[in-house]
Amino acid sequence: MEPGFIVPLLALFTLLVFIVLALISKRKTEKRMQDDSAPKSTLAADKSSHGKPADV
């Protein structure tokens, strides 16, 4: 295989992987935003910024 073929192929594959990971993360974030019982972030306006972070 020559570099003129493999480099664009690897670049497109990497881009595809990052797009899939971003979509999965987006879906998880939207699901968590809909859940009223999920712990709030310390960046939320109605939560103390001195508390334990939600994801720890």
C-alpha cells in the first residue's frame, strides 16, 4: 500500500470514530438532563459551587 491511499483512509476512519463517540456522549448528556434525580453539576446556577462534583 502506498501512503497516498492509507493516510486519507486512516484520517477518515479517525474522523468517523470521533463522530460516533461525540454522538454517544451527546445522547448520554441529553438523557441525564431529562433525569430529575441525577445529581446537579457544581456549575449549575441552583447548586453550591463548594459541593462534591456530580461525576466523581
